[in-house]
Amino acid sequence: MDAFFAQAEQASKPSLRGRAVVVGGLGPRGVVATASYEARVFGVHSAMPMAQARRRAPNAAYLVPRFAFYRTISEQVMGLLRALSPLVEPLSLDEAFVDLEAGGAAWDSDSARLAGIRLRADIRAVTGLTGSVGLASCKMLAKIASEQAKPDGLVLIEPGTERALLGPMSVRTLPGVGPATGDHLRRAGILTIDEIAEAGEDELVRLLGKAHGHALYAMALARDDRPVVAEREAKSVSVEDTYDVDIHDRVRVELEVQRLADRCVRRLRGAGLSGRTIVLKVRRYDFSTLTRSETLRGPTDDPAVVREAAARLLDSVDSTGGVRLLGVGVSGLADFTQEDLFAQAAGDRTDGPEEELAEVEPVGEVPVPVEHQWRPGHDVRHAGLGHGWVQGSGLGRVTVRFETPESEPGRVRTFRTDDPELEPADPLPLVRRRPEGDGGGAVAGAPDPETEPSGVESGNSA
DNA sequence: TCTGGGGTCCTAATCCTA
DNA sequence: TCTGTAGGATTAGGACCC
């Protein structure tokens, strides 16, 4: 999907269509998750600190991510992919590999192209959003093709043309080559994919180590025989928080670690898992990051056990100077617990860990009444004015724009944050389902947005 | 005004054990 | 019983991805 989060927000909010939209954390330490193509014109991109984005595009709309909303769209798209083939490997909410041959959806270039064209049309019809398709003989090339296809396009790499196409490209084009590896290669005088191939496998291994060296050399020769794997099992579960202000108080640090341990266990249990290795992550005031881990005798999903292990790990960490991030994770996952085995043996366990978890009280946060949390971008409903979304809030006021995915750009009104007529609402579907028997399909609710890059946002950010 | 959150994979050092 | 060694497990850190 193209600039997925931002595009979903634009489809959901007519007044944002054609405008620069930036989705990400809005706190003092937030970063950009996705920038719309209109925002990218100003040099805003993913992972950029939000403060920098605001300097570059002061007139963009800044929104917090709504993952539940994006997930519903993602499920629709994944459903379309699974209709093409049983072999679908999701990489994230907005990206997946599909083995078209395994599904019988394609057997040569022409049939693949046709499947791709249909898929893009289906995604448009079902979600109202644009997605790009990369078609190639292997995963690495399909990925590169889809990058080239963005936004709103389709690129097919013909078999036999792979090496010629890759050769002149930057080494950074290859998946797995980030800033560090790119630098490493540059210092060795290797800038293009051709130069990786020329350097030879031994040199690559010498430069980058065994695994990375072999893998990169193979990719440079357009060799990638990794299969598309549906159903990949999670290897770890973790939660982490970056704090708006560094925490100096050791007691507060300890309480936060307990909270994170509980949250991690909740996620673990939600997935029906347990784990044997507990990991504590600490990012200090100077951004130096350290991890400490401990492996238990057997897997657990007991909050008390994870809390205690995390606390022990914290004992070995010096937090003077302050910490900006804390995290707790569990790896070495299993779908059973050691306690299960003991319980089976003893047969006398009565109180489930559920209750222990329920006793944990949230700490370290000022309680805020739910009705006062008006987060930018989130949907609301007003008793008299209908559906809208929060444009901003503060100083006891909340500004709402009243519009729906299918309406014209709407009016803005401001209310007191405790206005009883205003309440949070679920997102509206982007595409309205037609009534049964009316063709059965879906109709795109959004007016056809111009796909030409229109360079909106007149003027430049100063 | 620096730099999120949730992951995966790899490497290297160290420790333990057969 | 002592010693050397090979290999697996554990631990910590780093790179990368979306």
C-alpha cells in the first residue's frame, strides 16, 4: 500500500485529500510513521523526528496512528491476496509476498501482469485505497519492483533481465543494506550492485561476515530462492515506552519496569504463548542502549515471574543520569508453560495467574478522565452535528471537523472538552457496501483523487 | 526540540558440559 | 582423575525492516 497510514487518513477525511499529512507520535519525542506523498515533497519521511517534520512542513496535518483502523483495511487487502494464493507472507500491515504460481493465479509474465492489474483494481474497489504491485521471479526482486512501482503503479521484472536491471543500482537498493552496511561497502569502494558482484563472494564475506556476505553476493547476482512462507511464528513479544522526559527517580524506573512486564505478559497471553527468556531494555539519557536478559528453567506466562526477573535484571543496570526508554520482552516462546506441567503433576493449583494480573495497578501516570482524551485524528460523534474527527485539542477546548469518507470537506467547530454531546466514535468504513443483489460488489466511496503528483501545498516551508 | 515501537537475524564472547 | 577440546547455550549488542 502506498504511504498506507497517511493514505487511509486522507480517504477517511475528505478535507485532507491532496494535502500534506504526517502520521506519527505527537509527543516531544515522536517520530514520523508515514508521510503522505504531498508531505514528502517537503522532505518529510518515515523515522524523521516529528519536530524536524514540523519545521519542514509546518502546514501539514499531524495525526496519531490509528492501528485498529489500519488493521481492518489490512485484513481486507490480505483477504484479496489469499484469494490469489494460499501462500501469502505478510511483512507488515501494508505489505506481503504472494506466490502466484502456487495459487495457479499466474504461470508466466502475461498472466502475472494480468493478476497484478486485477489485484490493484480489487484493492481499490474494496478499500478505496491504492496499492502498488511488484512482479518478479523471486522475493527480493518483487520487493525492489514494488518499490519502483510506488505510488499507485505496477512493475514487472522480466525473467532474464534481472542482472542488467540490478547492476547499476545503488547497493542500498538491496534489502538488508542499511546505513551501516552501505557505509561499510562505500569505504571498500563498492557503490553499485555490479560492484558487489565484481568484488566476489570471498571479499564480501571478509567485509561483512559469513551470513551477510553470502546473502548479499547471491542477491547481487539476482539469486534468491527463499520460499514464500505463510504462517510465520512469532519469536518474541515485547513492549517498550519512550518517556517524554527522562526518568531519574530509581523507584519510578522500577515501577515502570513492573508495568511494562505486566503489559508484556498481557500481550503474551493474548497470543496464547509463554516464554523462557526475559529481556530488559534500557535506553539512557545519552541514547546509549543496553539489554539484559535471563533465561528461566522453563517457559512462563506468570506476571509475577516475569516481573521478578525484570526487576532482577534492572538491579544490574545503572540508571543514574536518567533513562529515556524502558522495555520488557520475552523470547524463547512456547505454547505451554512450565507451571502447566507442575500443575498437571500436582493437580492442586486453584488460583489462575489471571487474578494476579488483575491486582496490578497502573503506576506513574496521572489519571485522565477518558472523555477528555481527544486525540488528533480520532473519530467523534456529536449528538447534533453527526460524525467528525478531532482536529486538535488543548486548554479545555477540542476542535472537530465534521465530515465522513463520503462527504464533501466539512466545517470545523470548537467545543469544551467536557461537552456532553460529544463522544468518541469508531471509524467509518472507507467504502460503502452496496445492498445485496445490487451487483454484490463494493463501490469506492472516495471521489477519484488525482493520482498525478500535483505538488499541492503552495509555497515552501521556511 | 534529535532520534518510536515491534519485530527479525546475525555475530562474538563467554560459559558449561560431554 | 586431570586436561584439552569441540560444540551448544546463554548473553549482549548491532543492523535492519516497516
